[in-house]
Amino acid sequence: MPWVMWGLGALFYCYGFFQRTAPSVMVDELMREFAVGAALTGTLSGLYFYTYAGIQIPVGLILDRFGPRRVLAVACALAGAGSLLFALAESLMVAYAGRLMIGGAVAFTWVGALLIITRWFPPHRFAMVSGLTLALGMAGGVGGQAPLALLIGEIGWRGALTTAAALALVLAALIALLVRDRGPFSPPLPAPGSAAADAPRPSLGRGLARVVRNPQTWIVGLYGAALTSPMLSFAGLWGVPYLQRLYDVEREVAALATSGMMIGWAVGAPAMGWLSDRWRRRRRVMLIASGGSLATLAAALYAPGLPFEAVAALMVLNGVVGGGMVLCFATGREHNPAWAAGAALGVVNMLAMAAGAVFQPLLGWLLDRAWDGTMEAGRPVYSVEAFQSAVWVLVGMQGVALVAAVLTRETRCRQRED
């Protein structure tokens, strides 16, 4: 049953990742449908992250208080409703509302899945199982690219998102039926009549205050945000049109190449988690991940004369090492007391997911600034030079990740209890 419950939580995270990357294969359709350029298209896609990242702190507190079963079931149903609203949107404002609703609903996915792991799996398995969760999320991200592009070719983007809405409602029912809130590794309940039972529970505000006062929370959150930025903004939105323009390939081929980054994450996240658990070291693996991400991303985006196949291979390698971002959650949890686990995971996830809210529209704004005015089939067309003048910020963020890893204090996989 622990694996079944984890699987349902991870499937909801997978669904959230599908919705996260889906706009990357709809860029042309969305620009034509709503008559917008890159900046507003980036904003439309990035609104998902505004609500997702913006409510991560209350997400952790709500999950600490009410448990994952009811919270995840309701959130999954709301995600389906948001997908349907976006699919039926006839105006940009309604589309904005749909993306905001999706982002707010799936904001519960990652922390909810991690809380299931915390309560049903031993602490020394946390990094590996959370890595498996991230791997399943990457499968959803891949599904939101090349497979979704093929489905859109058959039934259109509106039909595809309507189908996604129906699947979310089925998953919500399964979560409500099968997930349980307490497991063998939940914080123990005080015995009836004991002094602990009569004592007031730690307040939600106290847990949050403890987490945000800890400098290590912010350092590992920055590490997660920096290491996540290429996957969320390049693989998640702008990589497909960039590769189409640079190599003159079909959308499905470009989507398959950017999916390589997510496939790499699917391999790297559990592998990096397993390695960290085995070595009983967090910081060492974080250094490997951030240094490798800096080298592979810089080569993929700026090494001159690389063939398409080499860039695709570098994206896979970048994903493998970038999957080490999953350690920010294990490290952030271990630096804070167990009774504030939801708050700790929520704050770290808020910082990590802020990368999508910032970098998707930022890259769109930089593209619009470098646009030479070329139009094609009712949409703006951006040159290779315009793309390369925008994506340098992602390479810089990998340097930030490396610095954050250096500043992270080693926990040796031990949970702080005070």
C-alpha cells in the first residue's frame, strides 16, 4: 500500500508536469489564436508558475494540518476544471484564468507526494523515492511534448486539453479512495491523557517561522531554482521554437530533442538520490550536479558548429546531472525539524518553482527586444541570434547553483529534530 499511495501522488505530480510543458508544443497555435507575441505567450505559460510558486508556503502548512488524502483529491479535481477552462477559452483573459487555476491546483502535487514518502517510507530512502517521483514527473513532461504534439495534430489543442481534464477527474477519485494520511513514519501522536496530549500543537506559524529563519532553507531553495531554470523555461517552453529555427526541423523532432532533457532528469533524479543516500552525503552530489549542468548547458547552447544530434545528446546529459536538484528537498527537510516538514518542503518548492515564473516570461521579453519585426502566418518569427541573446541567463543560473551547493552545509542524511 505505501507504493500504491505514493504512486497515486506521483501520478498527480506527473499530470502537473504534463500541464507545465504542454504550451511548448502549442506556441504557434497560441500566438495565432490570441494574437500575441513571445512576451505574452511566455506570460500565458508562466502564469502556471505564479500560482504554483506563490502558494507553496500555505500548501505545506495545509498538508501538515489536513494530510494528503483530502487535499490532493480536491486539488486534482480543480486541476481538471482549470484544464477544461483553458481548453474552452475564447479570450486571452479566460486562458489566463485557466492557467492560473491549473497552477494553483497542481501546486499541491510535489509537496503532497513528498509528504506521503515522509510518512510511509524510512528516512534513508527519502532521496531515492523522491527521485523516482521526479522521474515520473519527467514522464509527464515528455508526454506534454512530442506525444502531445502528435495528439494536437489529430484533435487540436482544445481537444487534447479537454481529454486531460477528464483524466484528472478519474485520478482525483482514486486518490480519495486509496490514499491514507498517517503511516508508520508519521510523527507519533501523544498518548491520551499524557502531558504531551494536553499541550498545544505547534502552530502553523511557528513551523513556518522556524523554516524561514534557517539560512540553509534559502540556500538549498536557490540551488533548486537555479538548477531547475533550464528545464522549466527552455525544455518547458522556448526550446522547441529555438531548435526549429536553428536546425530547420519539424516541431515533433524539436520536441523530442527538448524532451531529452526531461528524460535525463527521469534517470538522473533517482540516480542522484540513490547515490546521495548510499554515500550519506548531500553536498558532494549537489556539487557534481551543478558543475555538470553548467558545463553541459553552456556547450549545448553556445559551442559553435554542433550538429543537431550532439545538441540533443547534451540535453540528455544536462538532464541527468540536473536531476540532482531533487537533493534540495532532502537537504531542506533535514535542516528543519520533522514537525515542520510540510512547511520546509513548501518553502523550498516555492523557491525552486519560482524559476518558471521568472524565466519563461523573461526569455520571452528578451526575445521581443531582439525581434527584427519578421512575421510569418500571423505570428512573429525570432532569429537564432535573438534566441542566443536570451538564453545566456540560463547558463548564468547554473553558476549560481554551483555557488549555492558550495554554501550548503552537509547533513549526512540525518534529520534535525529540535
